[in-house]
Amino acid sequence: MHNITVALDAMGGDFGPSVTVPAAVQALSHFPELKVVLVGDTPSINTQLKHLGYQRSPRLEVMHSDRVISNSEKPSFALRNSHDTSMRIALDLVESEHADACVSGGNTGALMALSRYRLKLLPGIDRPALVTALPTQSGAKTWMLDLGANASVDADSLFQFAVMGSALAQQHLGRCPRVAILNIGAEEIKGNDLVKRCSEMLTQCPSINYIGFVEGNELLSDCADVIVCDGFVGNTTLKACEGTAQFVLDKLKAKLATSTIKGWIARLLFSDMLSEVKALNPDQYNGASLLGLRGIVIKSHGSADISALVNAIGEAVHEVKRQVPNQISDRLEAVLLERQY
Amino acid sequence: MHNITVALDAMGGDFGPSVTVPAAVQALSHFPELKVVLVGDTPSINTQLKHLGYQRSPRLEVMHSDRVISNSEKPSFALRNSHDTSMRIALDLVESEHADACVSGGNTGALMALSRYRLKLLPGIDRPALVTALPTQSGAKTWMLDLGANASVDADSLFQFAVMGSALAQQHLGRCPRVAILNIGAEEIKGNDLVKRCSEMLTQCPSINYIGFVEGNELLSDCADVIVCDGFVGNTTLKACEGTAQFVLDKLKAKLATSTIKGWIARLLFSDMLSEVKALNPDQYNGASLLGLRGIVIKSHGSADISALVNAIGEAVHEVKRQVPNQISDRLEAVLLERQY
């Protein structure tokens, strides 16, 4: 069995080592091929390990860093002042090939900027994108990107998002995924210049199974396998989904709370419904992948608990096994060849 | 009592006179001050009136038009070829002050373009906006605009949306409304140039109670009275809300359908929940107002049923009483005066 090494930013996220250390230990028992490098404040990490009664093993390494990038730091400042921070060291381990992937729950903007600076973009990619799989009515998944890595993009970048999303989804589905653009109407005449231009580009691309525009109410309807949009639209729509799910559940709960039998059924229902609803918050996707980089970087939510962070580490293991960056490169090369002829 | 005349595009919407004529007749009984001018194919309208056993009254007038703007027509084509269409005649009645408001369930893009061409924009307004009131957790309403009248806007237009929304909400609330901008984060550094620039403009505007950025998951949380965004973002986020509400309810229904007691409670619950969920579809808002025009134009959804269209006519009556365009003008004038000093 081939070892997979994940560099975990132990100081990232709202709870630091009190969540990252137990998550690393749990992940080691879940994934037998996994090795974790915990990057952060050694005394804090050791306290947590001792607290857990963890027996030292070569599968868990600790690398010291006493500097953390705060959530309020601008990406540009973080770039200039990242030296010796836990996030930067974790990414450097991927860059130097001492680790296969980096997982961090730290400042998203800083993680984006540093990942791009340290790992570089894949050839032909102008901007990385944050992607995750949404649940749908049929039980299938729909991959949506960008979820906020870029506040604004051009048509070339949106086209690249489609190629990256298609490459990622194809591996999960084992068939050529249906790719759509999120728009304000299904007709060709609808939308802004960005989506119209990208639609033209995708129409001329035989290896992408482009099915046209979809609307906001179709996100969770399994109408497409991949849905692309700019990061502003992706972030606001996905957060709107989460807010609405919460709104509807709160309303139902209030109605159900009025009598004993109803209350009993409510408790029966909502324990598992609530976890499905949480999965609709784009910040909660553990983990969302930064696609378009030469390395694998998984963004865990800042407020992720232990099991959510284990999921993010699991996502990293999965992407290493599937060699996602190589898959994207291959797909992109095929598309570029098509466009030449 | 002052009469209020509404010009109703009898041919607009998916069902034409079979919905518009009964809606007009119902609205006349709901609103004693109302007079309706039904604009459309006279034989079809008369057939419907006869079917309803309607007794002719001076409160219902029929104006013939045998041309309709189809839903697939581009706004630019509709502009050039609108002559004698039911939508155009209804708008002309407002322009010539034979009617106080126009209600149409026809082609949204054409209605936008024709309204602007016939009624003209208020001084100081560059673009009209589609607005509606969203339900929130507290039971209060939040006005959101633009919901898709403009696929892209500049910061000046977004600022004007904030002024228009503030003027509209103030009348309902009787206090200075909290105005927010929809963004991908709450911090000042987040977002694209559009929202950052508009945020600066609103911060410098004492008569607008600007409270900063809100995120997509806060739309239904009563965190603001007015939320502004460009029409692309507004349309996709609101439709995402509707799709998610449907998704959650479908999931709950599927769970509840498994046993008899649960099924019984489900039926008890969902009859009224479903109507609340429908109110989350921006296309279903009957009616959404086109703000920024010199006249009152209400967009009814194409698939609106009779009661939904009666609601849209009611909204028109309400806006005529409140003289919404004048309120917007006054607010805009106050803001411009502030900016001069």
C-alpha cells in the first residue's frame, strides 16, 4: 500500500489544536495508508496528544510553528507576512513533495493566495476555484464551482472552471458529466456577457458535455453534474440555500412544537434532517477543494468539529488517490487540442 | 373615495383571458375604489365575461388588441414591434394618465424595456429594478432588489436601488429602514469592486440607514429591511431559495410518507407550508414592482393563477395609494442634496 502524507495546518480553524489534533488521530485510524504532519505550536499539540493518550508512531509527525495567519488578515498582507506560519509551512511541505496534500481550516483568502504562490497554477489555468458536491433530489451529487475563490472572473476562467469540474466529476461518475452554466433564465438571450460568452465557448467544445443554462431553483434537482458560475454568485446562492433550508426547518419545528405527538415526531425527523441541511452551507463543506493548482489543497471550514475535519482529511486522501491535478491537466490538454483543430 | 384605474394586460401570462378576466372581476369585488381596463382580444374577453355571468359595469372597460408579445421575443425586437400589442396599450394608458398603474404577466424583458420607453425613468435613476418583499424568520418582511431586471449594473445603479428600496420600505415600516448590500462576506475587504464602491457611497449618505454587508444565508433572517444586489445575483439567489425550500420539503415529505400517522401529520403540515414556500420563488411574487419609473408597473408571474393575479392587482392599488414613484423621487432628491453639501 502506497503511503499518503497529509500536511494538516494544526493552528487553522476557530478551535486550533483542540480540534485538529484529535481529528488527525481519528483520521489515522480511519485511513490505514495515511500519514499526518501536524504543523503548529508543538507544546499545544503535545498537550492534546497527551490528553488523548496517543502512543507516538511514525505515522504522526509534528512540525513546529508558532505563527498563525488570523482570519481578518487580507490575502495580500498574508502573502507578505506568511513566513513561518503554520499554513505556509503546510503548503511548503506539499510544494517540496514531503506531503501529498494540505488541509487547512484557516483564512480562506490567505489559503487561496498562498496556495497559488507556493504551488502554482496548472498550465492553462488562470484562476483556481473552490468546488464542492451538492446533494440533489435524486441522491446524485452535483459539483458546483466557484464557491467564492474569485469575486469576479472573465469568460476564459469560467470556461476553465467547466473543464476542471468536468474532470473531477467524471472520475466519480465514470461517464462524461453534464456541464451547465448558472444563469437567470434558460434561453440563450438571457444573462450577462460573462455567461453568454462562456456558453459560446462550451458549445464549441465537443469533449465537454455542455447542456446549456440552468437557473437557481435547479441547483439541487440533479439537472446537471457540474454547474459553473463566478465566485460571487456561487457563494451567495449556496449560502442562500443553507439559509432557506434552516428557515424552512425552523418554521416546521415551530409548527411541530405545539403538541406532544408532533414534537416527538419532530425530534425523530430533524436529527438527521439537520445534518443534511448543514451540508448545504458552502462554508461547511468539509472539505471543499481548491482546483486548478499543481498540488492538492482542501479547505476545511473554520468552525468545523472533529468529525468534519476528519471528512476534510478523507477528501484529501481521496484526491491524492485519484490524482485530481493530473486528471485536470489531461482534460485541459484534450480541450486545447480540440480548439486548435 | 378616489378611483384607482388599473390597466390589465389581458393577454399576458401563460393562460391569457381565462385567468386575467376572472382575476379582474374578483379584484373589482375586493377593492371598491378599483376600476379595471382589460386590454386584449375583445371576443375572448367577452366569452370569459359571459361565462362568469358578469353584469357590465362602468368599473370594467374592455380595450381591443389582437397582438401579443410572446415570451421568446427579445426586448429589442419587442420594442420595435410592440405597436398595438396588449402590453404596449396597457402601458400607454398609464403614460397618457388614463390609468394609474399597469399589471402584466407577459414577457418580463419586454415589459421592462417598454415600461422604460413609454413611462421614462424618474430623474436621477439610471435603471429600473425589480423588487419584492421576502418573508423572514421573525415574520417581518425584507425587500430585495434587483431580482433580475438588470443582468449587470454599476455602483451608481446599485446605490440608486438602495435609495429606491429604502423609500419603498419606509412607507411600510414607518421608520428609517436598515439597508444592506448582499456580499460574499461581512468584512469590508470582501467582495467585488461593485459592492465595495457602493458600500463607500452608502456610508457617506446620512439619510440612508446603511448597515453594511450581509451574506446569502442571512436573506430570510430579518437582518436588514432592504437588501440590494445586481439582478443576476438577486435572481439566482432567490431562485436558489425557492429550489432549496422545495428540496427540504420534498425530503421531509418522503420521510413522512412512510407511515400512516406521519402521513396524516404531513398532510396537516404541508398544505400551508407549501404556500409559504411558493412565496420564495422570485417569479411567483405577485406582484413584483418595477421601481424607478415615472409610473407604476407590476409584473405578475406568467404562470400566476387567478388569486395570484388578484394579489398583483392589489399591489398596484396599494402602490397607487402610496404614490410610490413620488416617494422615490423625494428620497432621491434628499440624498442628492446631502451629497452636494
